Amino acid sequence: MSESALLRARGVTRWYGRGSALVRAVDEVDLEVPAGQTVAVMGPSGCGKSTLLHLLGGLQRPTDGEIWLAGHRIDTMSERALARMRRQHIGFVFQSFHLMDELTAVENVELAALLAGQSPRRARRRALDLLDRVGLADRATHLPSALSGGQRQRVAIARALSNEPLIVLADEPTGNLDSAATLEVLRLFEELRTAGQTLVVVTHDARIAAIADRMISMRDGAFADDSRFAGAGNGSAAGTGTIYGGWR
Amino acid sequence: MLAMLAKEPAYGYELRSRIRAALGPLGEAMNAGQVYVTLARLAKAGLVTSQRTEGLPDRPDRRVYALTPAGQQRVAAWLTEVSWPKPDLGEFHLKLVAAAAGRLADPVALVDAQRRELLRRLREAQRAALDRSVDPVAGLLLEGVVLRLRADLEWLEACERAWTERGRIQRKAKP
């Protein structure tokens, strides 16, 4: 097992139920994510990909196996230490955004930093920077209800980044978005990827998988396919003919 | 047609019904004449051999067709090739059917390989589409390419579900 992996999972298993109703949602999964890698985990609904993400982020504990983040074993950590780990080092992005309706965009983004003990002034400055980075500087004082779905998800991504997490874990981040909003989120993930942010995205949206460095297919709780894409694309618009040969 | 012979040798009419079974309503268009003409060409190309068998008293002599080693190689190469030159769903579907029937390859593995290839193309098209400097008109073509590829990928997902399920049933049937 390489030492350089930021996130390592070994034999990770999660069961639900018991006896004949036993479901192996995640079945002996091994995974190593080096720092800076963007990984997309795809698979049909019910294949265990969301459960896997929850296990990797310490939101649920595995039935068996080990999970290490930045050299710390998190599956056996105390609840309190795990909560601190999540607050400080892991950024979460969910399908349904999970923003606080009563708080403005900037307040949502700075909340995590405030909870982690940063000074209000510093937290605010960082939150404004992040909103600028996701293209929402002019929406900072809007309530979520005044924002579109794509804008809300971008606020949620800014929030996930507020503590400079070691890793961002996203669960179907485009699941509730129309195609224009999906494009905004894709652009943002592509920028994060280029900036070297480590990112694990669980999705059934092939467009997300297409910006990843690595794509894992999951079936019945296990990895069925694991492919790495060589080299980062250069974004050139040339060569469309080879991309979809017969469609002219 | 070669792939349909890979499972076991067959008479021409058997071959025709295999193809029809694999293609469903789309296979109805193929007539017996086409099957025999194609078999003759394949034999000429050295991919197929045939042997005359004793006909029943009321039937003429019949030929059983089988793959030559070259024919087998050709089928194996065809199965693993991932090009998607035009959106030819029928051909890919036949690959899956032939692979499963002749136990030539795991259909789900063929789906995986194809998906890798389509994702690679989607990745290129999307990287290009996300580039803000792309001219809007050129962007339109890219959007079309992305939409086509997404539709193909969705269909591959359906293939994956169906063939995974079949595999599971077959494993259960003979433990």
C-alpha cells in the first residue's frame, strides 16, 4: 500500500439488516486516492456508492475494514475526534444542497469556519473570497430561497471549501440540477481539479465522470471497473470528428 | 454472422434463426438467401468451413457450417474492439448476445470496455465545451456530441443492468 495516498480504504464492508435480509451495501472495497486526484464513482442506484461515500467521510462506520485519511485511522476514532476530523478536513457536497434557509449565502459559507473556531473577521473574508471564486460575489447577501438551484449548489461547494479541506466528497452534486446549472457545477469541479483539490464524487451523471482523472464503476457493493484517464485534457475544441466519428 | 457460429457449428437455417432470435424484430428483414450468400463469401475468405452431412430421405443434402481458426480469431478481435464508428447499436447488441451465447467473453466486461471508450470521448468533448473561449456556434456542435454520447452511455447502463441480471440468474441455475 503506497504511503502517499491521502485516502485509503482496505476491505471496507458495510452490512444492513441481518439473517436472510442481510444486504452487503459495500463489500470489501479497497481504495487508494492520492492527493490531487479527482475520482468519480459510478453505478446503478442501490449499488452502494452513496454508502461508500458516507463511510469514507466518517458519516457512517463500516461493519468491517479500515479507513485512513491523511495517516489517521478514522473508522475506529471516537465520535468527538471524528466530528473534528470532518469539520476540519473533509468538505461535503450533497444532492439537496443542505443550506440553512435562514442564513444568507455568505453566512452559510462562513458557518463551518466559525464552528471550527476561526475569528469572525477571517471567516467572513474567506467566505467572500470563496463566493467570488464560485462566481457568486454579487449574491453574498441573498437567502438560498432567492438563488437558483445551480447557484445554491455553488454556495454549498464554497461552504465545503471553507476550511481548506484535504478532500471534498460529493454525493450526486448535479442530481437536482438542470443542464445549464450542471454546466456551472462542472466548470467549478474542473477548476478544483486543475487547482489540485482532491475530490471524490459519487454520481450517475456521465458528465461528471468525464471530467474526473479516474472512474470507478460499482456493482453490488464492489468495484467492477477502475479506469484512469491519461493526461489532463487541454480543452481544445479541435478534433470533434474523432470524438464522435460517425455523427456528422 | 461469424459470431453466431462461434457457439457451435450450425446448418444455414439454424444460423438464420439464431440471428433472428438475437435481433428480435430487427432480424426479420434478413432472408435465407442473404444467409447462404454471406456464408459462401465467408467460406471463400477462409473464415468458415462447411461439411456435407447425410440428408434425411425426404430432404436434400445439407451443409453444417463451422468457424475456421481464422474465423475464431476474427470473432475474438471483433468482440474486444471498442470503436463506435457510427451509433450502431445493433452491432454492439449482437456482440453481447454472441459473447454470452458462445461463452466467448463476459458481456458485462464488453460493456465496461465500451463505456471506457465512450467516457474518453465524452471527456474530450466536454473539456472542449467547458472552455469559455469556444465560439458559440462551434459550441453547439460540441453540445450535440455530448448529448449523443450521454444517450449512448445511458443505453450502456441499461445493457449492464440486463446482462448483470442474466449472469446472476445463470450462476444461480447451476451452482
